[in-house]
Amino acid sequence: MRIDAHQHFWIFDPVRDSWITDDMAAIQRDFIPAHLAPVLQQNNIDGCIAVQADQTEMQNSFLLELASENDFIKGVVGWVDLRAKNIEERLDYYSQFADMKGFRHVLQGEEDRALMLKPEFMNGIGKLKKHGFTYDILIYTDQLQYIPEFVNAFPDQKFVIDHIAKPDIKNHKIADWAKEMRAIAELDNVWCKVSGMVTEADWAKWKPEDFEPYLDVVFESFGVEKVMFGSDWPVCQVAASYSEMADIVRQYTSTLSLSEQSVFWGENAVNFYNIQ
């Protein structure tokens, strides 16, 4: 089974979705399963993980409903207020939905860059394992410095870094990012999504070779057994089509053995998100 481990759906709301600025006009519209299904088929992808794009439980309901209606949506990564006093109650509630695989918080947008280390946030993270939930780490590179302490506090919790932690590919900055990613990769309970890269490159002028040094770091440090493909559709469309994004990764992974390619393109996501 080949899995796209990271994509989004939404009914566009210009107020709620204000993060989709005018320079991202290509995605200022609705994106629903009917739009994605033929694209997955064209790219030989069997299923996907739908990830939250709005920090409300209302979107959890929206995504879970879409998953119940579309077999190719293999799981949902939602949002809950991990700092809430009733976090245990909310996790108990979501445990009834087999399609709810895990959660994430938009840490990249927080004024407090070390929010993940606050006791209230860590309290919520500490309750995920009991319910079998994963956690997606969405950060910018300036927050990588906090991740070893964060992850080490929960050695039995499964984490995955979204979008290879968004290095500055546009300006070819790599040294500090690479050093911190290599350190994080040494932790047994952290995976990495090869996703979102085109949005960190020059949207108009990127070339496939721009990504190779970053992919080298990810694959060499995490190993093929802890990386997975994600398109970041439809966000990727500000810079590339789904096929263009996938082709970058296909070309890079073409030198892997067939068994390694199978692990990267599907098995890791199936195992990480417990896809049945």
C-alpha cells in the first residue's frame, strides 16, 4: 500500500483561513476528497492521511466525516487543546474513532517558540500514548533546538517531524538545520515526513537539485525505516503540482532497492499511523 502521509482538506473561509494569503491565491478555494482522489490515482497512491489545517475540534468532525465517506482516507491527524484541563476527557472521546490516528498543534505559528516545553502542553502530550495517538511536530527550524528535550521526555510516544522542519531551501541554508536534524534522528521515537519542501524553496524558480542536499541529510540520518512521503497537497500547489512534488521524491528514491522504496512509500506510514 502506497500512502501520502500528509495532505489537507478544507471548505475555504477567508477569515478562518487567513493564513492563506493573497500570494497563495492558487489555494484560496475549496479542496475536498473529490479533488484529490483522481490525483492520487494518477500518482499511484492508494491512500492518504488527512491532517488538520484549522485548530478547532470542528475540523476534527469535518475530517472524520470525510474519512468515513471515503475509503482512501486512511486516517486523520486532528487538533485538541493539549493544555486544556479536560484533555483526558477529549482524548477519551476521540478514542472511539478508529480513523483518528493522532494530533498536532501549529507550533510554528506560536509567539512562544518553546511552547512545547511548557508544563501544560507536556501534560497533554503525556496522555497520548495511553490512547495510542501519535503526534505530528510542526515547527520552523528555529524551534529545532527544543525538540530533543521535548521528545526525550516521552520515550514511548511516537513523534514525526512534518515537512523536514522547513529548512530555508530558497536561500540554500543547511548547516544549522542539518546539525540539529541529525541529533534528533538519533532518538528512537522520532520519524520524519519528506513533505512540504517546495513551499520552502523559490516558488517560481526551484529546481529538483535544490532539494538533494536536504534529502541526503534526512535519509542518511533517519534511515529509510523512519521516513515517509507526504505531498502537503493542496498547499504544495503554491509552488508545484502534486505530480511535480512527487516526482522530486520519486527521482531521489529511485536509487533505493525495491524493498526500501516500499518501506518509504507506504509501510512506514502504515506502521506509524496504525493503518488497518
